[in-house]
Amino acid sequence: MQLSNQDLSQIDEDELLNLPEEELRYLSIKLLNDLKEARERLSQNSRNSSRPPSSEAPWDKAATDNTNDQEQTEIDKSAETEDTVTPPSPSKKDQQQSADPNNEHQEPRKPGKQPGAQGFGRTQKLAITHYQDHYPEICACCHQTLEPRHAIAYAAYETINVEWGDVEHPGILVTHTKHTLYEVVCANGHITRKEVSRSSHAQLPGISRTEWRLVGPGLAAMIVCLAYRMRLSRERIQEFLYDWLGIKLSVGTINNTLHESGAAAMPLEDEFAQEIINSELLHVDETSWMEHTTFLWLWVFSTNRVTAYWIATRSAELLENLLGDDFNGWLMSDGYTVYRKYLSRLRCWAHLLRKAKGLNESLNRDAQLFGQQTHDLLAVLIGAVRKARITPPDTPLSETYRLQLLLYQQMCIQMKTHEHKKTAALATEMLNDWTAIFQVLDQPHQPLTNNEAERALRHWVILRGICYGTRSENGTRVFAILISVIETCRKRNQSPWIYLAQVIASQRSGLPVPALPIVRVSE
């Protein structure tokens, strides 16, 4: 750059109009060169510079990626995504089709097991630690009580599980249980078999709930922990389970376990929604999220009792479906326009302070002045609000600072038509949200920032940078409900993993999902 920030801050329209022709041309050349250099920097990406692919947003990659199918396959294989399933090696027929230049109608290869591919059975043989027999009790035809001594085994399955220790015996114990199913003949010759519970999930097609599972509830909860709380990919989970616990599971089994766990927790959505509607103070925020190549948003709704997440579009539809007209509490949010319909609303001052600081550091003199005055006013009011929380004032703060607010409001009216876009944007935002921004002056016990919601998103924003979002609609819904359970249990000082294991076991048995655990007071 030929001109520094200090140089640009000294140049305005009047300065340019008063320059002699020769000096103006010389300055124009410098400005032109700087503009070209800045534009070139803005257009840099991992495909035309040394910038790494991780520096790009995933949705920008999806929109501009023109790589061939082979390159895309390598990218998909290396990316640690939500629904990644390691695909089998291509068959000879697939290789021949890929190499055939005349095959114009070849479709892109989908991840996962291909139709017609050879299946693989479980090869690891673990020692059985427990045996559990299951007998029918009543004849299905004549309702006679059945005697187990006449039972004949007709099927069996095995379950690998982990059990948590306690204070006296810490750690975990790996169990391998063999479940044997029996059939019994009654006195009338009717054969009744003991069946395992089986049901399909109405909201998540393709996911079934059954006790006939290799992965037990405790191990399933551990896999959820490794995937979401510890941010491990499916392959890393597979490595951890084998290296540390001696359990060998396929990547597909791990992925299916996550989906089944999410389906088991799905009935809790209604309980989350009711807790949110009944809350006195609700923090709301949203951040971008990708579902394969679909651009969505991860929403968080945080109260003093629950932290719940939904992934949807960035529109008023989710708020209307979730809150409707039943929510009567205080809503803390940023300046997104969809929140303005709620009258009892609070604005996050941290966002405003950052914008004011940005204007103060800009190259426009008017913007610097407006940013400094905005920052100074908010700083004074923050100090007054904090004092009011300790000693409630006799006069509302809005009345005490009425003159300062009136003068600042007049400045915002002048600046909303300013040619500096950021200045005009902040002035317009202040005027549009005036009541919500300064509501806290009359309600000093309410929060000044939306830090509660932002902290609730932080862990998952880091995960997003690792996995680039989810890969399917089922994966998206499973992710949202499971992280809601995790964060809500942590907020209530309860173990998410013990509770989640109970949820999975109940759903597999066809029983109702246990209610969210109560808040436990820290010792």
C-alpha cells in the first residue's frame, strides 16, 4: 500500500477539490494502485494464492468449487463431516465405468455402501461377561401362563456396553452381554416367542428403535460425547474405542448409533419448547450452519433452566412456530429485524460497543466523532446501570439521562443519511431499536449483553470449523437435539451421558422418555 491509514484520514472531498491539477493526478495514481491491490487481496482464495482452504467459509467452497469428481471424492474423504461414512473400495465395474471416456451419463458416486456391494460381518470376538435370557410369560393365543422350563432358544444377539463407576469405584467397565430369546409351547400346543421391542421413528425416516443392538445405551452415550463434546470424527472415535477400550466398531455403526441416539431424544423437543415459552428471560442468537450445500442457521434459545438448539433458515418462521404469541417474558437479542415484534425486548450492548469502536477507528472524521460519542454515552450508562443494581435510584435512569439521550438521538437523526455507510447504518440501527436498547435504564436488573447465548454457541462454532456442518436432514435434526440435551444437563449440573443412556434404554424398550433431570445445587 502506498498510502497509510494516517494519510487517508487526512484526505476528504474538500482537500481533493483544493489540490492543484498536477498534485491531484499524482495522488489519483496512488489511490488507483492502492485500490487495485486491495481488490486483488479480496479476491484471493485457496485456488489462486497460498491461503489455506481452512481460511474459507464452507459455503464459499460449495458455491465456487469446480473440481472434478475425483478431486471432490478426495475432499469428501478427508473432511470430518457429520454424516461421513467411509465408502467401500470401488468395484471393478465402477473402475471401468470411471475410466470409460464414452460414459457421458455417469452419476457422481454417493458416499457410503454402494448398492450391490459385498457386505461385511463382525469379525471381533469378545468374551461374554453376562448372559441374559428372555422368556415369554403369557401365551399369545389362549393367555395361559407359560413355564420357562419348556422353553427352546430360537435367536440371540450380543450387546457391548459401558457402565459408570461411583465415588468408591471410579472408572468405567466394559460389558459384553449375550441375550437369548426363547419360545414356549403352552398346554394347547400354541407356540409363543419372546420378541424384542421394535418401532420406527415417524419424524426421522430410516431410523428404528429396538433393543436388538450391538451398541448398548451407555456405549452409545459415550459415542455421542466423543462426537459432539470432544469434537472427534467418526474415524477418530473408532480409533479411540479400539485403542482404549478394545472395542472394534465400524464407522457406519458409529454413525448409526449417533442417529439412533438423536431419534431417542427427539420427544424432548416439546419439553424444551415449553420451558422456553415459560421463561422470564430468554437469550436468542444465531450463527451460520451448512447442511451439505444448503445454507442454514444454528439458533440457540437459552434460559436459566435450558439451552436448546434448532437448525433452520434465518427468518421469522422458527420464532413464530416456537414462541408464537405465548411467550410473555423478556427477549435478549442482537439487532436482527425478526426480533422487533416482541415488545419486551432487550438489545445486546456489546454489539453496539463493537460497532462504535469500529467507527472510531475508521478513516472518516465524522464517523470517528459519532463512534466516539456513541461509545462514551454507552460507557457512562453502563456504569450507571451497574450502580443501580447495587443501590436502586429514586429516579429512573431514563429520566436522569433524558437530556443526554435527547442530544444523542438528534445526532443519530443527522447521521442516518451520512454518506459513510457504517455511520449511517449504526445511526439507523440506534433509532430503529431505541426502546429496546435503552429499556435496561428502567430495568437495571436485566442483562446488558447477550453473552449467555453467545457462549452457548461458541463450542459448536469451533465444531463447525472442524466438520463443516452436517450432511443430511436427519443428521441436522439429530445434532440439534443431542447438543440441546448435552447443554441443558450441564446447565442443571447433571451428567448428560447418564441421562442420555437412560433415554436411549427407555426408547429401545418402548417406554416414554424420562423427563429432563432437575437442577442439582452445586456442593
